[in-house]
Amino acid sequence: MAEEVLLTLGDYQFGMSTAAHDSLKRSKAYRWVTQQRLGREPATQFVGPGSETISLSGSIYPHFRGGLGQIDDMRAEADAGEPLSLVDGRGNNLGQWCIQSISDTEKQFVGPGIPRCISFSMTLTAYGPDNSTGSGGGDGGLNWLSFFA
């Protein structure tokens, strides 16, 4: 039977027999600014999408499968300092994400420093596209030289 992958972040796979997350919380902000107006109520204007975050939490049972090095593998992905592709278990590409934090708690020790369970949590932030038009210029498609012509 093939391994059931719940989520892939870079080279790290969250799966039923390894680090299975039991919750995934996704949050997206939206940016609105308020402009004061003379003699009238302030006006609010939408200026674009804000940051997006994902919080994962789950448990690892190192004696079941995957071993004790799974948290180290997660941290190795974060230490690289690169945005990582995030793909869910249904094959949906969720884009590029950055690992902001990883925390873990070891519990139920069965030997000298050997936990039976490791609870973990991870916070990811969307990397965001380098430009808004997909033109590859990095400036949102504007030709800055035209302002000085």
C-alpha cells in the first residue's frame, strides 16, 4: 500500500505514518486604508491583499515510523532560508511558502531521552509573487523610463 501523503513542503512530506498534522489553520489578511476627508466621514479604500499564513500542528510517534529525526528534517528545510513549494494531498499546488517558526514538545519518555510522542507546530507565511503581472520584470509591468521621457 502506498504512503498516504497529507502535505508536501519542499522535500518534506507530512504523512499518516510520519508527521501527521491534525490541524491546519489558514489565515489571509486584506489591506484597507482610511483617508480623512474635509467635512465628511473618512473614506476607506481597498489597496490589495495582505499576508497569508498557515499554522500546522500535529504529532509524531517516532517508534511507529519515521524515527526521531523528523523535527530535524523540518528544521533543515527552514535553515535553507528558501521559499518552499506547498502541495496538498490532493495534488493542489498552494504556491511558495516560507517557514517562520517550528516548535516541538517531547512527551511520554520510554528511555533515556527517547520520547514516545513529539507534538509539533509550524507557522508558514506565503512568499508572494515577485510581480503582479507575471511579466517577469519585477516592477508590476510599469515602464519607469516613460515617467522621465
